[in-house]
Amino acid sequence: MGLFDNVKAKLSPAKDKVSGLAQQHGDKIQHGLDKAAKAVDERTKGKYSDRIHTGTGKAKHAMDRLAHKDDTGTGDGPTTPPSSPPPTP
């Protein structure tokens, strides 16, 4: 068991807890991100609007991934069984 495995094993409970909190408070987090983005955009008088919007979108996507809301493309979902049984030898 290597160093990486030890660190991963010790951080797993923390990741699970953070994931649970992100699931519980996802709406509040997203509302806070929107509020902060609006405040920064007003302070900069719209000069960095596109960058603020991009950053906010990335932060929301990361929060969704952390909360396991976006499970598309992971390959962990159920698979469709084959349409016909394999041929017998």
C-alpha cells in the first residue's frame, strides 16, 4: 500500500461528508455564487462580465460534480443487456 493509497483512504470520509453537505445545501451554495458574481460584476462596472459568468458556471459545475448530481458519462450506471443471448458452442 503506497503513500497515495494511504492519503486517499484517510481523505475518503471527508470527501463523503463534503459531498453530503453539497447535496443538502446545493441551492444555498448556488444562490451565494450568483450573489457574489453579481456583486463583483457591479463593482467592476461590467468590465469583466464574461469572465465572471464563466467562473461562476465552472464553480456551479464543480459543485454539482461534488454533490454527484451530474453522473453522465462516468460509465458507472446500469448497462443494457445484449438483445440476444450469445451463441452456444
